Amino acid sequence: MRAIGYPGSLSMDSFRNPNFPLVADILLWLVRSYDLNAEIPDDVSTEQDRLMFIKAIAQLMATKARIMLNTRRLYMADGNVVRELLKIATVIHQAVMTCMSDDEEEDSLVYAPPDITAKLTQLKACRTLASHITEKGPILYDLLGKELELRETRSAVVSRNIDMKTLESAVTDSLTAMRTEIESTQKAIDNLGADETNLQTKIDRKRQELDRAEKRLKSLEGVRPAYMDEYEKVEAELSRLYEQYVTKFCNLAYLERQLEEHDRIEAVKFQETEADLKLMQLRLQEEEARLLRGEGDIDDDLAMELGVIGNNKGPTSPLSNTGSYGSPLSASSRALRPKGAAPTRSARALGGNGLPPRHGLDDEDALDEDELDINSSDEAFEVQINSSNKNRSLGISNASMRGAGIYQDDDGLSDEEELDDEDDLSDHDF
């Protein structure tokens, strides 16, 4: 006490007899030395005041210094109180000694700056504690707020007289329920053991089946199937046939395109020829009508066109003694001229009737021959038109027969038969 600066005097005989005033004075000085702002009642004149003083000292040291004091020994104030006083005095003495040593070290040593890296673990722990305190703080606040409501209920429950029979029956029921639960759990454990045994048996059986299947698979892998040779031959034949099929398909597509192009060209030619024939017929009709009206001679250009058609496509009159093809309408045009009209330039060049001079014939025979020449010329022109149309219809039918694949050439074979013959010789690549 002298080391921590107690101003009073103490001796070995101070606590041989109960001395509460001295104990109260020492306690009050120790508490105020520990906390100057502590509010402790200093009136100890009555028994109630002494009790309040001891309780206040004990609560203050328990909450602030975490020192648990025995209030009974403090109240007795005899030799046993020294142990309780030493608890507070020791804490104050350690603080005083630490402060003195710190002052000496400050005078003799220069402090180095603190190493923050050495306290990173403490920093992490502080952060964890801070988050924990933040979480638990509202919960503790709510619980403390309910303390006023729960205090009466707790006091009533604690002060209630407990019926031993009721308590005994409740404990017995709890034990019975616990035994029943233990028995059911034990049965479940036994059932699990049986299930485990069954599953292990099934696993062993499946493992044996797996081993047998693996052995059988290895034996089958070493055996070549009986039909494998035939299968390989058929596969090679199939590959060859597929290549031939692809080649023939490409050739067929090429021929179809060529046939379509040929049909298109023939159709265009046929349409152009028909248009020319129709135009020629219209011009002939106009020329004949003009000749019938006696408006003039036949057009030289038209006569030349008719001569070209007669030389290329139509037969001439069989009465022509020159043996060459002539104009099929020269006699008809001459016969259709009105009587007394002047002969045309072509008639004047050939003769009076438009034909070369014929020896040994009189006028009547010449007239009969002229009429025959007119009829034969008209028939020849009609035969020429019909034969031209027939040739074009035959060309179209032959084109359609080629599209169907049944057209026969001069050798009597169809296109499909010729393609088969060519496939046997070569792949007829284009």
C-alpha cells in the first residue's frame, strides 16, 4: 500500500479484530485510484448503508476491472479481507510499476517506429471481430430490450413451487420416448447392415459377370467372322458400281442438256420457217389479187424468192423440157392475166406464154399444155409446203423420242442401247 501511495498508516494488527471503517476507507481510496469518476456512496453509518457500499464496490470492480470480490469477506472486515484488498492493490501496483518503467525507458531509449507488417495478422483478426461485433450488437440490443418483459416471467417460473410427481412423470415420459427412439434407430442400423450385405452380394455377382463378359469379348475379337470376306467383296463391288453410277449420271445430265439445247434450236428454226412461209403466203395472195385486178406484173423480187423456194424445196412442173427447176407460179400467174394484157418481161424473155419455145406443137396443143402446166405448178407448190411441214413435224417427234430415250438411229439401235454399248467399251468421259 505504501508503494502505491496510500496515505494512511497500516500495521500487522490492523485487521486482527473486525475494523470496517478502515476497510471502507481503503476500498474507497483504491476505487478512486483506479477510476476518479467512480460514484461510490461514502456513508457507512448504518447497516443498510454498509451493504450498499460493499455492493457498489463489488459491481464497479467486476464491470470495469473484471475483479471478482467476495462481498462476505469485505463485510466481515477481519483478517480475510486482506486477500480481497490485495486483488485491487495488485492491479494498481502493476500499473504504477509499468508506468515507472515506461518513463525510465523513454528517458534512456529512443523508440523505433512500429512495424505495421508484423501486425497484419492482428489487423485481420480485428476486422473479423469488428464484423462479428457489428452482427451481434443488434441481436444483443433486442434481447436486452426484452429483458424487462421477460424478467417477471423468469422470476415467476423460478419462484414457482415444483410438483415432484409431475416432474417425475415428465422425466419418465421423456425417458420412454428416448428409449423408443433409440430402439427405432437401432433397427434402422440393423436394416442398413442387411441392405449392405445384399448390395455387396449383388456387386460381387455383377463383377463376376463383367469378368466373364470381358473374357468373351477378348475371345470374339480374335475370331474373324465367316462372312467378312464376302462382305469386303460386296463392299468393293458396291464402290465400283457407285463410281459407274456417278459417271453415267453425269453423262446423262450432259446429254440431256445437249438434247434440250438441240430441241431449242430446232424449235427456233421451225418457228422462223413458219413465219417465213406465212409471210410468203400473204405476199402471194396480195400479188395474185393485184394480178387479178390487172394492176401490173408480178414483182421480180417475189419471183426470185419463189424461184429459190422452188429450186431448194419444191418440185417443178413435169412439162418443163429444160429439165431444171422453174418457178411454180409462173404459169398460174400467166393464166390469171386478163385477155389482151401485155406480156410480162419474163414472158417476153421466155416466149409468148412465159415458157421456152416448144417445137412441133400448134396453138391448141400449147394452150392445153399451158393449162396442164398451171395445174401441175399449183399441185407442186402445195406438195412443197406439205413436205416442208412434214419434215419439221418429223424433226420435232424425233427430238421428243430422244428426250424419252427411245430414239433409234440409222443403225436401228436406240440411244440407251448405244450408251450401254459405249459403257462396255469405255466410260465415255467428256
